[in-house]
Amino acid sequence: DAGVIQSPRHEVTEMGQEVTLRCKPISGHNSLFWYRQTMMRGLELLIYFNNNVPIDDSGMPEDRFSAKMPNASFSTLKIQPSEPRDSAVYFCASSSGTGVSPLHFGNGTRLTVT
Amino acid sequence: DQQVKQNSPSLSVQEGRISILNCDYTNSMFDYFLWYKKYPAEGPTFLISISSIKDKNEDGRFTVFLNKSAKHLSLHIVPSQPGDSAVYFCAASARGSGNQFYFGTGTSLTVIP
């Protein structure tokens, strides 16, 4: 089991540029979550998918943020255009089963927007 | 508004002593709680959980206590070891929420050798 895989590990970009973060969930997991970690708010849920379908995107801060899950093994989180306040660590997590079960996190992408 | 709160940003404990990390929540619908441990440059890893039908769950050196009336849970680590130094997050979920977890802001634990 390779775990949840995120890429890139680090991303530095200039304000106004498009940023795409990628995630490969654990095989067989049917739920996928995108979180953002900041000092002030801790881990914030941005959006989650169940069986590739977005269920709740109320945590997405602005229209500049979008997420897709074209198949069970891949998801992207896109920020366009990026702003300095988007700088944070973005985590992807996946889980299995129909009931409540722990989330398995990737190692995150540290985004810096200058 | 934060539905899960960890009011202590940091905690230092001597090796061998007990570490107690606290967490409060506001949503009475929460019925499943977890603790995660996070090392620098890594993702959070699941540590221990508790369901609202219990008030205590133990796994080795780690014990989680749940006080539903106070909407409070705590993680006890005994004895504390230097390798326990990490950031600890508590998280809560409500039945029927689709495994949607709300996390606290974390407590950074330092165990001093």
C-alpha cells in the first residue's frame, strides 16, 4: 500500500499564476478529501468527493478554487489566479467504507505564492 | 466558526511523565472523534478514535477520554517519550455526514529527554 500520493511536494509561484495540485488516493478508497492547513484555522476541509462525485464544496474559499475527480485514482485542486494569501499546506486524504472511518492523509503540498 | 477547538497551542512535558492534550467541541451532533499525530513535512497519521457510546478508549500508551456532557475530549500519553514530540490534532464527525471531519488547530507537544 503506497498510501495517498500528492504532487508536487513544494510549489512556489507568482501571484496571478495558475496552480494545480494533484492527488492519488489509496486504491479501493471511495472518498477523497482536500484540506488546507494554516496556523490560524488548522486543518480546513475544502471539498470532498464520494465515488468521484463532489458532495460538499462549501469549504472552497472562492471561485478561484476548483477541484475535479475524473476517476477513482486521481484528483486535482486548481487555484486560478493564485494570491499570496493562498500560501499554505494543502493535504489530500482518502477513506474507505460507507460508515465513519479514519482518513488517510498524503504528505501534503506546500504552496508559496509570492 | 471553529466547531472543534484546541486551546493550547503548545505543551512541554518531561520524558516519562504524562502528557494530556485537550479538545473541546460545540456541535452536539458529533459522535465520532479521532486524534491524529503530525510530524514536520508529513501528513497527519491516525492515532486513536472513540465513539460517543464510550467514554474511554485505550491503545497502549495512548488513552482517549470523552465527556459528552462537557463536550470535551482528552488524549493521555503515558509514559511520554521523545518520539511523541509532534503536533496533535483532534477531529470530530457526525453520523450521516459522509465521513466529513472537523479538525482543531492542533497542539504542539514537546517531550523533553
